[in-house]
Amino acid sequence: MEILIIALVIFLAVGIFRYYRQRAYLKTLTEEEFVKGYRKAQLIDVREPQEFEKGHILGARNIPVTQMKQRLIEMRKDKPVYLYCQSGSRSARAAQLLHKKGYQDIYQLKGGFKKWTGKIKSGH
């Protein structure tokens, strides 16, 4: 029982540490804040191509998180990067990868595309 409690405490401590470390390099923005800045930035949809085709934020480029390592050359380090996915978990993963590769100015859309009420471009 004691080992279980120790393991739980360690698990929680690691989770809290990761959360605060992520907040140091990834800023989560409300839709209003996101709209103010994304036109001057690189707007990246990190969802899979079939999700992107169904509908995406106007002006976004599709670089799925699963392909991001191979496609870093497509993103500039000297311009802010605005990320979004369907709900927020994949954009957080993408941000972690970008941070490790030296990107500084990283933002994500709070609640992801499913909460987006702004302009979208939809496929078929």
C-alpha cells in the first residue's frame, strides 16, 4: 500500500512539473486573443489531412503532428507559431516538439477547432 501511495505522489509531481514547464513555453489563447495575432504568424493545423479537408481555420497550413519532425523546414523560428488541433492535446504535443527544436514564440488555441466560431474553409 505504501509503495502505491509513493508511486501516486511521484506521478502527480511529474504531472504538475510538466504542466508548469509547458506553460513556460506554450501560451494558450482564447479565440479572441488567437484572432488578434494569428494573421501575423504561422497558423498551423496539426490535425490529420482528412480532418483538415473537412474544415479548417481560414489561412491555416496543415502540418500534422505525426509529420512535424520531418517538416520543420516549412516553419520559421523567427515568426510566432499559432497551433491548433481538434481539442488541444495534439497542439500541446506539437508545441513540445517545436520547443525542443528551438522555437520560442508558440501559441495554441484554447479548446481547439471544435470550439472555434470564426471563419473556416471547408472541403467537400
